[in-house]
Amino acid sequence: MLDAPHVVENAHYDTVTDLVLAPEIKSLITCGNDFKVKTWDAFRLAATRTFNIPQSSLMRVTYLDQAKAVVVCSFMNDVLLLSVEDGSLVNSLVGHKDCVDAVWFSKDTDSIITAGLDNIVHIWSAESCTLLRSIDSIKRAVVSFTVVPSEDGNEFIIAADKERNLKVWDSTSLELMTTIPKAHAEPINAVIADPYAAMVVTAGEDGLLKIWRVD
């Protein structure tokens, strides 16, 4: 049961596009169309830091604890690693040719996975920020994806594209394992996973939540 919410007025001055909990630093991290990344005290919901990223709306954000860095994706196809302490640029991931609208950090494989409107998924080393491999056979822009571990120690990338297809790749071999065409009647907006229950949930503009088992 949910209690009445604690409301933070003017958290951003434009659309808040993404947020992520970073329990390692007891923080919530948000980004938005106001060109800002903000960190918040996770208990008091008070802003602790604000970083300005000029000239680009920000699409997605995640956190790398070992690097003490925020990973932020912009509408200008940049993927930036910023120091969580002062917002200085630590590194950047260069390779996408269009807006990057999804990012994931895998602790299991120590990798960063990004996807964009250029119809490519890139897999990067989180330590060196070098490109390890890419899935360039997607043919449609990825709108959301998630990652679940496989029994052999690798991972599956489960992605929804603009044509409402749901596809599963082996993240190491890059083999396409499964395709579910037209998984929703309307565009798919979100894909999340519970790796322990081997379950994936998708949400679409058709008003449906669909639960899929991962065998």
C-alpha cells in the first residue's frame, strides 16, 4: 500500500526524463530536459548536487559505483561519465550516431550497455570505456531494454524496438535467441526484469502489462 507522496516542487525546470537509485551513495539521481543532472539525499529528498550539461537535453542516467561516476545519455548522441563529486567529465563513450535513449550498467560483467535511435546496441568496458562489441542487426530503433543473467554466466539483452517487437540476444556471442513479433498492439514504452524470478515485464501504450517467463 502506498502512502501519500512527499512532493518535491521544481525538482527540474523542465521534463524529468529519468531517475535511478544509487544505494551505494544513498542517493537518487535524476536528469532532465533542463540540461541538468541532480543528486538527491535518498532519505530526505533534498538536492545535494546539480551538474549542468550545456546544449543538450538529457535522456537517461545510471550510476557506476566503482568509478564513482554518473553515466548520462543525451539527445545529441553523447554518453558521458561524470564525477558524482563535482560533475567533471571522467570519460565519454563515442560510437552512437543518433540519440541514445537507453543505458544499463551490468555489475556481473562490468560493462555498460547503450542503445539508440541509430539501431545499434553497444557494449562497453566499464573500466576502460572502450567498445567491446556491438549488435548492429537490430534494424529498428530500440526504445527500451533490460539485461538478465543466463545460467552459463553470460547475460541476455531483452529489447523492445519501435515496431513493437521484443528480441533476446546473448550479450557475449551476440546471437539472436528469440523474436516475439508485435509483442504489444501499440508501442512498447518500458521493459524491466526480475532476474531472480526469471521474469520480464513489458508495458505499452495499449494499456497492458505483459509478464514473460525467461527459460
